[in-house]
Amino acid sequence: MRLLIDDTEYDVNQALDNAKLGDLIKLKVSTMGMLGEGSAGVTVPWTRAKFNQGMSAMAAADTLALGEEALQSDSEFLLAIAAIIWLAKRNNGETLSIDDALARQFDDFQFKFDPADFVQESADPKAPSSEVAASPATEAPTKASTT
């Protein structure tokens, strides 16, 4: 999956998988308390989970507009998006603060999906190694959450 911001594409999985230790610490410390008093701060596993939950909810929505509207009101999903933006840009050598990532508007970025993003590993080791979980479309039609 790729993230497109200001005509620059970022590999989301690479950004999450290759985050530097200092960036992981800075992300966690900078986001402590953002989701309520005592919240522990954002981690990569939390970011992946919230992003995947948001994408699943959007896919299940009756219309694309309803899915986007629901995501725009989900503070956890929005914080996960900000974390992805921040980590992707940091992985690309860019300098920005968490606040800079949080200041992005929903229409400032797009996600582009590869067919491999829709492949899930089979739970049965004797079964084929993967099966298609969704349409192999390379781009989805929305601005902020997909495209």
C-alpha cells in the first residue's frame, strides 16, 4: 500500500516495518494522553490495527460517502492516519513534528492499494498459500482513505 501526499508516494508497510527506534519512542511519547487521560500512546501494532479496522468499516459501509463520514469522526482512526503520515515521511528522511502530521486535512492525502494488499494468508498450511480476499483493483475511488 502506498500513501500519496503532495505528489510524493510513500510505502506504508515499509514505513511501519522500518521505523527507527527514536521515531517509535517519539511517536509513543508525543501521543500519550491524546485518546483520553492515561492513554499509553501510539505504537505500530496499534496503528496497524486501527487502520485495518477503519478500512474494514469503510468497506462494509453502504456507500463510500457513509464510510468516509464514519472514518472522519473516528478519533482513533484519525490518529492512526497521522501516525502513518508521520512515520512514512520520517522514513523518507523528511523532518516534521507529530503536530504537522495531525494538521493534515483529510483531503490532503490518498492511499493507493496494490493487489497484494488484498491477499490474505491461508490458515490451513496444506491449502494454497493465499486467497484473494477482495477485488484486485489497484485503486479505490476515495480521496483520503483510498485511491
